[in-house]
Amino acid sequence: MAFHGGASSSSFAPRWDYDVFLSFRGEDTLGGFTSYLYRALCKSGIWPFIDLELPRGEEISDEVIKAIERSMVLIIVFSENYAESKWCLDELAKIVECRENDQKVLLYPIFYNIDPSEVRNQKGNFGLALAKHEENFKNNMDKVQRWRESLSKAASTSGWHYKKGSSAKHQSEFIQQIVQYMTSSFVSRGMKSFVVQYPVGINSRVEAIKSLLDIELNEVRMVGIHGLAGVGKTTLAKAIYNIFAYSFDEISFLENVREKSRTKDGIIELQESLLFNVTRGRFVKVDNVLQGTKLIEDKLCHKRVFLVLDDVDNSGQVENLLGKCDWFASGSRVIISTRDRRVLTTLGDNPLIYEVKGLDQCESHELFSLHAFGRQKGRQKSNEEYSKLAEQIVCYANGLPLALVIMGSNLYGRTLREWECAIRRYKEIPDREIQKILKISFESLGKTEQEIFLDIACFLNGLDMDYVVNILEACNLYSSSSIQRLVDNCLITVDERGKLSMHGLVQQMGREIVRQESPGVPRKRSRICTLEDSFKVLTTTKGSNRIRGILLISPKPKTVTFHPKAFKIMENLKFLIVRNVHIDEGLNYLPKGLRLLDWPDFSFSLPSTFNPQHLVALNMPCSLIRLEKVLNQGFQLGRLKYMNFDYCKSITKLPKLCTPSLKRLSLSGCKNLVEVHPSIGSHDKLESWFLVDCEKLQTLPDCLMMKSLQYFSLRGCSRLEKFPDIQPGMESLRILSLSKSGIRELPSSIEYLTGLEILQLNFCENLRDLPYSIYKLQRLYILRASNCSKLKIDKGPPCNSVGSLSKCGFLRLVKLDLSNCENLIKLDFFMMPVYFPALTYLSLYGSNIVAIPECISKFPRLIELEIENCMQLREIQGLPQSIRRVIARNCLSLDPQSSIWRYSRAFTKYGM
């Protein structure tokens, strides 16, 4: 059997069925290295094809040939006995052929316990194996010659070498290095969008939409996808997006437009997301909605673009993103999915609209069976008694995919009697609308799971899983296993980044359940979620201790007067979320049982009587809050884990925090923040600390000993000149950003950041040098130091200053950016190529270097060198064999007789 890693045979799939094809000699590596590599790729979200039990014949099978042709990356694991297999050599020949026919295909060799020269020159075991094949194929020497040529070509390609005798730990790190490189390759090319687990009934619908889009026509086309909630509009939009993602200059898929457009901040976030997508990952700051609309038009009006706006419910949301839709370049395509047909009037007088219909009887039965019985049993004829019950459910769902998926998942693994009971309950519901069908799944949950579901539906949808779990556990709800139950029942999903989300219809169902607790009297409900009901409760004394949470979000800024005693009788209040609402006077009281207080733009101090000792999350960006009053009242805030005071102008000092459990602290944009209390530097639970754009910040703790810290950003702290000393034990820190800070030097103790993966020093205009100890950061993956005008790296570390080679060197550094470092004249720090064994990208753009030294030729994996605008560059003394791209435009002093011409192949695409 072959593992297909999630690929789909449906025609809506993108150009590639697989991210990676693995060619290997099973007897050598299947039980070890190749299996570990396969699992690591899968775990990182990369879809590999691995041939395990396909029948072997004289020639490789059509399935393997197709898999090779439909894979984006082709990896060959060369091992000791690889060349003994005719099957492997045929695979190799096909792989090389595909690479030569399509330069978009990537080919990487892995030399496992074998020297690359043996493969390239057919020496040792490879030579013996080929000689034996020549004896066996005397009448078909062309075949053997093709194998020889393929071996030479593949082995001459830059790849990875795992040396014989390395430890198991080294093998694990070696595999992780490959996976990290693969991940970065896919990100740069654009990852596919996951469509759906079982793509039933999609093909014909996708073909109809493709016909409306008519990609071959060189005109602008905008197509609407319209239909009932839950009928599959988003699924179809993603499937179409995958098909054409590689065919346009720029692409973007914006999900949940309706939900995110509820406030101006949300609209701006959507605009920034769109600009981020179409500028290849470069953040573009948007100050207001009108500016964002104009920026989008300016960036895209001359490009052939493919845009998808998903779940739009009014034409204003389209206008905020695309203006009048009259500026697109020829050949562009736009898709808008919506439940409201009126939205599509934005597309013109006679808009192209595809009406999404429900599944037919056969499609419905297949989709339900796959979820109720699993992939294998779902494709077989199920037990006759189950089949009869399944027919009843399929008839009841009436072709609505969302209902079929949820009911099928709910019945998975249940007994026949449980099926019969569930169907009886379904039939007892008088109305077949989707909300009531979804409620059946809710009622199948236990009491704790129901409470968690309602909390998520009302207050926590769209947040990080860990954040939600911490808040719910503080409410005495054991949430981890319960959330998994919700996932299993398709009531919520958790994506690869850990973000928890709930389908809009499911969320509506949950909120309707709460409303039905007391339809006409909001104060008698457990949760208040609507604008009208929240105002009714908070502007009067008509609250109650039954209320567990209040969500008050206004689509437009609104000033109101809360009743002074509004919160007095809400002793059970756990969640208070207020957005876009301003009160005209301060509060006298807040319940002491609050776990989540989320109130941006709060204009007053918190009540002096407020005891925040149960708080888990305190989010009050853009507020006039004073931390001294909140944090220095003698309370031990033992549960507080998340604090967000971004853009609080009133904060001038970060005082001592009595928050032993704090995990995330954000003070970005606090432009009057000057100093941080020394005790913060020894906070041992803090994982993320953001001080971005704190322009007046001058003083940090003298030293840092924060063993849990993973992310630390001081970007834009322009007056901060000294970075603290680092104590041993800070190996958790992965990302450190000092870009645009006033840092003059890095401490030699930076060597203790042994887990650091990304170091950002861009635009550190006061930075003059890097300490020798920086070479001890062996896990550093990316180092960005562009536009450091004073940075001068005269020489690398002397051997006696850093010890043995095994303890120093950028062993994992893949990308080094030193562009526009005007003071960079020599590259003496590259005199030890062994310190840069993994470097693939080097940018010296705009520097004043005079020569590229010969030692560069010893960098074994350098693929791209950027030396554009190096006006003083006169000579390139050498380049490595691995080099594939050299960008050397505007190097006016470069000697035409330089040895650069020996490497002209690398310049063919970019020129000089």
C-alpha cells in the first residue's frame, strides 16, 4: 500500500498532487532514515508520496510515474545499495527528466552514508552495480547510459550529506534541517489551501465555476458564489483558488470577511492581510480604511491578480477592499462568496453568479457514510440495518453538506441503538432548518462540554487554543479533553497554528441556545452576546448573578452611560468584552470573579475596589490605565497569564509585576514608556514579550534570566542603546527582534541564547560590530542585519577565542542579509567557511565591498548571492559549485576579466 499523504484525486486539486516525492532503496533506509524523514515532513504539513508496497515489475508502475510528475519537490535518498535496484534507477531517470522538462520542479539529493563523489562518478558500490547492469543489459546499453547520466546530474545538484557513523541525535537534527528548508521553500512558493477532508460532489461544481471564470479570456471577470449557509461556498472557493494559485501575478484568499468587518480595526486588518499576501509577505501599515482601499488599488492595478473574498454579507465590505471594482488589470479574476445575493450587485448590472445547490441523494449518502463509518468502510456497502438508518438521515439533511458532516461525525462509532435514538430525536424537531439540526449535536455533549461550547460560541471564537484553554480552566472547566470532543463532533476546528474557530452557523446555533434560555428577558440568561441586549443590561440595573459573560461590540464608535451599579449584582461574571464603546464616566465596581477583561480604549482608571486576583487575561490596549494602580494594590495576581497594554500613552514605567504565571506581555506602541522594572528580567514563566515601537524606552533590566521566554521584540525602540546581559538558562528564546532600535552593541553573553533561530537587526543604525560569541549560536537559522550603516565586521572569530569547531559556527544558518551595510568593506569574517555549512542565501546588496574572496567558493550549499548595487566591487575571486543565482546588477566597478565569467551559468537569468 502507498501512503498518499493527503493528496486528492479530484480535478479541483492544484497542479501538484504531492509536495514531495521520496525515491529510496527500501532495504537500506525504509526501516530508519526514510521513515523518520517521511513522518517529519507530514508533521510539518508537507504532503509526501512514499512508495511502500506497490507491486514491483520490470518497469516502474504508472502510479509511481504519475506521482513523480505530480510532485513539486523530488528527493532522492542515495544509499549504499541504491544503484543495485533497477526500479530505483528508473525512478531516478524519470525524476531527472521531470526536472529538466520543468524548472519549477525542485530536485534535491540526500547522500546517506555515501560519498557524493561515488554517486557522481559511479565509483565504489555504484560503479560495481552499474558494471553488473551493463552485463545484464548488453542489448540495451542506452538504458544503462541513461542511468549513468541521471546519477551524474542528480549527484551534481546541491543537497544534503549525512556522513557515515553519525549519532542518532545528529540524524534527528539532520532531518529537521531538511524539513526546515522544505518548509521555507513551500512558503516562498505559496502553500495550497486545505479544501475539505472528503471532497464529495465538488468536481462538477468546480467545473461550472471554471467555465464562468474562463481564465483564457484576457479580460476582467468577477464571479459570485451564492447559496445557503453551510452548502459549501467556502469549500468551492478554496478548490478554485488551488487550481489557479500558480497562474497569476498575485493571489490572495481573504476568509471571514463578514466577521472581520464588524469594526474599523477589523476592516484595516483585512486590508493589511490582502496587501501582505500580494507583496509576498511584506507588511504594509494601513492607517485608515480609505488609505487602505487606495493602497490596494495602487499595488494591484497593473498586475494580473486572482482574489477571493469569502463570506461577504454587504456591498460595503467589498468596497472597503476593492473600491468601485473598476481598476483591475486585464486577465484578473475576483470571486466573492456570500449568503446575500444583493451583495453581488457590486459586480455590475449582469453579474456572473454561480448558485450552489445541495448534494444529490448519492453524493449525500457518500459524504455521510465517509464521516459516519470512515474512509474504508464508507466506500463499502455498510450493514443493512445501518444503511436503512443512514438513508433516513440523508433524507432528513436534504443535501446540506454541513448537516451531513456533523451528524455523520456524531454517529461515528455508535451502536445501532444509539443511531435509532438519535434519529428519533432528529424527527422530534419540528423545523428542519440547519440551526436545529446542529443543536442535536450540541445536546449530545456532556454538561461541561456544553458550557465550554457556549463560552466559545459567545466569547472565545477565533482565539488561540492555549489562550482559550487557560481561561476556561480558570473557570473550573477541564477544557483540553472537552475541546477535543468538540473537534471530533465538527463543532469547532483547530488549525495548524493552534487557532480555534467555529463555523458561523454553529456559532449562531450556540448563541440561539443562550437566547432561548429567556427570549424576552436578557438578564435571566447566562450570557449576553448582542449589542441591544448588552446595552439593556448595562444601562440599567437589570443584570443578575446568573450572567456569566457580556459581549458588547458596536459596529461604530458609540458613547454611552452605564448605570453605576450595573455590575454590582453580577457576581458570577467571568467574561467582559467591550469594543468600540466608550463610557462617559468611570466605573464604581467590577466583579472580582472576572477571568477575561477585554476593553480597548478604556478612558478611565479601573475601580479602586476592583480585586483582579482571578483574572487570566487583561487586554486594555489604547487605554488610559495606569499600571501602578492596577498592579500595586497588594494583590498577588497568581492566575494572570496574558496582559496587553499596547498603545497606552499613560504608561511611563513598567512596575514590578506580582504575576508569577504571566505568559504573554505586550506593551507595543507605548510611546511614553521609559523604563522597565529590573524584576521583569527574571520572570521565569514569561514566553512572549513585545515592546515594539516604544520610542522613549531607555532602560531595561541590567540582565535577563527568563528561562521560558520564546519571543522578544524591541523593534522600533529607537532610544534604547543598551541590550541587557544574558544569564545562562535562556535557551528557550527562538526569535529576537531588535530592528530599528538604538542598540549600539550586543553583549558577549548573547552566546547563552543557544536556542535562538531568528535574529533581526535591520536598521540598527548605531550598531557597530557583532561580538565574537555570536558564532556560538549554532541553531541560528536567519540573521538579518540590513541597513546597519555603521556595522563593520572586520574579521571572524579567532579559533582560540571560541574553542573547538564543534562548539561554534552558524551550523544551521540558511539566510544572511547584510544588504545596505555601507561600512562593510571586507569579508574577512567568511575566512572560515566551516562556520557556515548550511548557508544558502547571502545578500550584500548596496555594501561597499571591494572583492568577493576566494573562500566563498568553499560554501557547500550557497545557492543565491545578491551583490546588486555594490558600486565598489571590482572582483569575484570564486563561487561555489552549488551557486544557482547571482544578482549583480549595477556593479559598475566589476572587472570584466573577473573569474565571474567562469560561473556565467548562475548569471543567465538575472544578468549584470
